Amino acid sequence: MSLPVLVAIVGFGIGLIVLLVHLSGGSQRVKLGTDAQVAERFRIDFPDSEVARCFESADGFDALLILTDGSLGLVHTVGSKSLTRHYKRDEFATMISVKDEVSLAFDAHEMTLPRITIAFGSPQTRADIMAALGLATLPVSEAA
């Protein structure tokens, strides 16, 4: 079999798989749900973590979890699945910045989740998160 035919077959196969996943609903973002559901989802990946408070984004696709040991949990939806991260205090204190009056930007500097912006329902919610994390002031994010 010639190389161009093989490349065409492989390309068609990959495209067909992507199309089938999309049509079956695999690429549609799913909202996280209640605080208890978010905490349970986080505990799947980090079973020893105890959640003190949960702050869900205004759109319901992201959540920040304040853990009892003072660390931060993050749950972020990716299609129909979710991605979880656990950050210690010295890590998250340097990666969070203010985006606007209701949003926080996260520069995780990792391949799977390099940068996200989470918008909350109100400036008060954002202020509550900053207080719960023990961050009195945060730098202003310059990136769009």
C-alpha cells in the first residue's frame, strides 16, 4: 500500500472517531452540580482531602475548593469529564491574579491546564474566596 493511501485511511479514521465522539455528546461541557457533587468529584482523585468550602463559578463549569489543611482544590470541566488539581499554599499564592472585578486568573504553568480564568457571580464572592485563601491582595492579570 502506498504512503498517500495509508495517510488518507488513517486521517479518515481519526476524523470519523472525532465526529462520532462529538455526535454522542462527548464534547459537550457538563456543569459540575451542587457543592456536595463537586466535593465528591474532587475526593475521587484526592481521597484524603477534606473540603471546607466550595466556590462554584458563575457558569457552573469550574469550582475552587478550600481544603481544611489550607490548600486549594480546583475542579475544571473538559467536555463531559472533569480535571482536578490540588495546590499547596506556596503554589497557589504565586499563580492566582485578579482578572476583573468578579474573576480570578490561574497561571498553573502546566501542559494540561496552562491558564484559565474563573468568573464568579459577584465581586463579594471573589472577595470571600480571597479571604478564605488568606490572600489580602493579588496582582492584576495583564493577559487577556
